[in-house]
Amino acid sequence: MPVDRNSPIGVFDSGIGGLTVVREIMRNLPSESIVYFGDTARVPYGSKSAETITRYSEQICRFLIGKQVKAVVVACNTASAFALEAVQKEFSIPIIGVIRAGAEVAASSTRNGRIGIIGTEGTIGSGIHASFLKKLDPKIEVIGKACPLFVPLAEEGWTHDPVTEEVARRYLAELKSQNIDTLILGCTHYPLLRSTIRKVMGEGVQLVNPAYETALELKQLLKERNLECEADPQAEPEYRFYVSDLADKFRHFANTILPYDVPLTKKINIERY
Amino acid sequence: MPVDRNSPIGVFDSGIGGLTVVREIMRNLPSESIVYFGDTARVPYGSKSAETITRYSEQICRFLIGKQVKAVVVACNTASAFALEAVQKEFSIPIIGVIRAGAEVAASSTRNGRIGIIGTEGTIGSGIHASFLKKLDPKIEVIGKACPLFVPLAEEGWTHDPVTEEVARRYLAELKSQNIDTLILGCTHYPLLRSTIRKVMGEGVQLVNPAYETALELKQLLKERNLECEADPQAEPEYRFYVSDLADKFRHFANTILPYDVPLTKKINIERY
């Protein structure tokens, strides 16, 4: 069956973090419709195993493909690290993650070849950013640090807060002492803490937000495959939001992140897919 | 089929927190064998809905009953608040939660009738402790406060830490100003933060750990129903641990909490139950 270029793009994450990627897609591909899935019944992914995250990602891809999406963005670093290859093999539509684009920008913009990466335990433990960066330039030094409390702090709404700043100082001390000049925000929640991370790291360190880079990678991919939406550019794209739990709470949070009023979020049982 | 009184007791939690209950059962019912399940693939429960937590609890009870347990302890306050009645109706073996016993002790030990309760968003939002306490004594005033960062702080191992103390000061300020004399630790993780909570609340406030009270309630229940283990008191009870993810990490954590060396933890797919 040929893919309909006016079909929506599927985007998924463990919960709300992927909305920072949705925000960049809305800004940079304003004609494209989006179907988003947030796995709020099984969030977080960062402290779970590769096998479990792969099973969850497969279920979600089956759900999104059932919604006739033309491509999928895995808007979660942990799922991108653990499950991207598996879902790319299993499904025939194009699927991209959030890791490659950020790694490429970091590699091309570092001046001293010392790049830091922060993320969940799963993402950092996978070593996947280092592996991408070393392929781009074997001389690059990569220093990774897991920051398990950043996600709950962002979800608590303590984004500009002395406690968050103290936690950031502790987590980031090692990266600061290692003289990095570029830092990849390797978890889709972390852009929400950007100003605190910037304050702690100082102006001399460039922060890379893979959400923006991923939106540009998606734009390029759709162009290359003749999958760009042909709809009237004046027509409103359609945005649909699904979650596995707490639809109202998700919608409330989504409305604080997105430049768009989320009218409805639907709850589904993802374990059935 | 008659229940075998030498069968094990089933205990479950969203993850590791329920081990504080297992510890009390081991101490107070030393002959009883235990089958523990920690839902580490879907942890945490505290920020999820009643419907989802009930579905998860039903799956886990089916798993435990398949292991021939003679009774089940729901060693998670959120699951006790949301799902206890449903599983008690659905299954024929005795099932108890962790809320009633703690509420009874708090009610009998308060002098000024002002009781605080801390827990997850789900537990506090359910109002279940207040409802139990008001039934025991309608004059009791109950002040609840959700502390969403306590679980990730305990799991990060920051149990004696200035950051945790600052978070505790902020969460507990309202309870302190309300002149409570008794505080229920309404989440099975919180006994791990007991010394920090004590430091912030001061010696004048009695902390109630429902894990201990629940072990005593279980002992009484087994006695009343003639379900106490008849094995040779010198014989070693059998302890088995199952999780839905990251068995090794769980085992490592369990070994820091339990007065017993956990030799093996087995991973199972709970979604199939």
C-alpha cells in the first residue's frame, strides 16, 4: 500500500518529555499533522531495561501505524538508544530517533573536541552517543553523566528553583571539571531545565537540544522520500494526543509546553498492541 | 481446594519500597515463607490513575495466586488506596493493605487529634487515610501532603543528604505549621528517609511506619484463620523474589534493605497475567 503523504507523523515518548520534540516539529514543519503517544502508564523509561523498552516501543509503533502515520519519531532518548534499530527492522515506514541529529550538531560545533552528554541511566549506560560521536570523529572525547532526578524535578515543575540548581551543581560538577565545551541535553525533559543547566555550566559551554535538530532531520527525510504534506499551507494541521494513563493531567502539562491549545487527549490500553 | 497453611505469603509493590514491609514480616513472622513481586517495569504507581493501578494489581494477584500463596499483602500505599477493595472482591484468599493498620495506630496514639499523612500524589489524592481515621474518630483532623520527589531521592540513595533535607523542609513546612503530633509515613519508601523526616519534624512528632503495623495485622489474620505456618520453627523459610524488570538491580537494592542475602531474583512478563 503506497503511503499517503498527507498522513500524519507519529511521535512517541514515555510521557510528556517528547512534547519538546513536538513543539519543534510544529514550529519547523507547520503543515504536518501529528499523532502523539505518551506512555504515561509506564513512565519513566530511563531506569528500565533494553528488553522492556524495546517491547514497549514495538507496541507503540503498532498503535501509531494503526493510525496510518507515514513516519515515526521516537522522541525519547532511552527508547532511541535501546529500541530504534529493532523497530526500524520490524516496521516498513521510516522511523527516526533523537540521538543522531544531536550528535552530529555537537560534533560539528565543538572546538576542543570535548563533549558532555547528560541523560537517564538507560541512555548514558548504553553509550550510544559516544558511539555515534566516535564514528563522526574518533578524536572526540565524550563524558557522560546520568541525572536521574532531573525528570522528577521537571515533572514537579521546579524548573527554576534552588533545589534543582543544587542537584544540577552536583550532577554537573564532574562535566565542568572535564573542560567540555559542548553539552548534549540527552533527555527530552531536559530542555525544560535549560536555564538552570546554563547557569550551572556557564556561557562558555554550548547546549545542544536534539529536539530542534531532530525536527530538521525529519524535514529532510520527508523531502527525500517525497512524503511532505501537500495540503493547502493555509489549512490547519491536525494534532491528536493519546496516552496510556491520566489524560487530563497530560493535557494540562501539554498546554504549558506547546504553542497550541490541546483540546482533547485520549487514553488507550497500550498493553493490548 | 483447602489452603495449605504452609504455603507462602504473597507480597507486592510497584518496586523496591515494599521491601520495608517484607523486612517487618521477616522479623515478626520468622517462620513464614514469602513470594515477593516488584513491578519494576511499570514503577512508579504514585502518579498513575486508580483504573490503571487496579488493572496492574489484578494482574499481580493472579501471578501470586498462581504461586499458591495463602494470603496477599498489598505492600504499596497507592495500590492499597486504589485497588484493595477490587482485589478483595475478585479473589477468594485473604488480602490486606498497608493503610488500615497504620491509621489505627496513629488514631490511638495522637494526643491532640491532629495527624499528618505524607505519600504519593495518588495516595494523598485518594483521601483514604482521612476516611479511615474519621471512621475511627470523627474529631481527628487529618492534614495530607504529597511528596513526589521522596521516592526518586530514596532510589537515588540520597537518604542522608542536604538536598533531601531541603526538599523535606519544603514539603513538610505546611504540616509543621499545622501543629500535628503524629505523622504517618504513607509510602513504603519513606521509612528509608526516616532520619531526615525526623530531623525536619522534630522529636515532638511521632512517626508511624505502617510496615511494622501491617506485619502485626498479618500475624493476627493468619492466627484467626488457622493459616499460621506449622513448619518446624528451626526450619528455614523460603523467600522468592520476582520483578517485571532489572532483576539484578533489584537484587542489589534488596540486599541493602533486607537482613537476608537475596540469592536470586527472577524477571517475569506481568502483562501476560
